[in-house]
Amino acid sequence: MILNLGAGNDIHKDCINVDITQYEGINEVVDLSIFPWPWEDESISGIHASHILEHFKDQEQFIYECLRILKKGGFLRLKVPHASNITAVGCLGHYRTYSYDTFNDYLARDFYLFKTKRFETVEQKLCWWYELTDCQGELPKWMIPIIRAVDYVLTRLANLSPRICENSWCYLVGGFREVIWRGIKI
């Protein structure tokens, strides 16, 4: 069983799509700010959480719930706003933004927040644009292939040296939209 938390309109056919609001394609309506979540300990094989973590005051508890329900060897894939994304910084519903190394540092290394390594990082990247190009269905159709082409080039260049990009280049070419991280629970 794989969960797609905060699915909204990003419905995954192979997942249980979960949101706080009943949209078309949502399988379960759950308020994820109420802990514990309704799933049993170590009952979930994978979790997709796209642009939901930043909306939680208690992000540590969100991560602990993911750890609780994930089976050993299960994956957690997070998509969150990058710190240089001005629309993310300006959103009243966001409690924080993230850097390239946030999840690798806090979840895949022995570090102060969770004390011991909880995941093995298997995917980590900066994205100039959103992975789901027109996530809100508001872009003109003619613009989508242009954005995808520019994103292809800038995302690949940024990920050649993400730290250099974050510390200088992203301010020269504009902010990056997303950080994507995927880890396997150990």
C-alpha cells in the first residue's frame, strides 16, 4: 500500500490518494494535522508527500508519523518548496522552506533532530520548475513545452553542484521551485 498524502489534483493511480478535502480521485479524506494518523504501524510500503510538509507547524511529528507507518525498506518521497522560491516564502500557509540538503542532513545522517539516521537517501535534487509542470492548471498550453525545456537545462545544470547553485547561481537566474528527496527507511 502506497499513500499519496495531500494529493489535491495530483492523483496517482497506483496509490491511495489522501487529502483533507474531497476532490475527484481522492480515496481517503484525512486531516493529517491530527495525530496519530489512521494507518497501522509499519503498514505502508511508500509515501509520496508533495508540497504538504511546509504546511505543518509540527513538521517533526509529520516525519515521525511517516516513520511509524512505513515498513522497513519503504520509501518516503518529499517535494517541498526551495528557500529561493519567492512564491513559497510569500505563502501565508507555509511555515518554512527547504534547502537541497535539508532531508539528507536531518533524516539520512546521525544529526541532532532525529539523533540517528532513519533513511538512506536514494534521490535528491533541486528543480527550477515544478515536477508536475502545470500543477494548478493555470499555464497557457503553448508555454508548457517552453517551461519544460528550460527546466530540463537549468535543473540539470543546478544539480551538477547544488551547493554552489544555492549559494550564488540561483540568485542570478532566479529561484528554484522545488527540492525533491526520496529516502528508504532503514
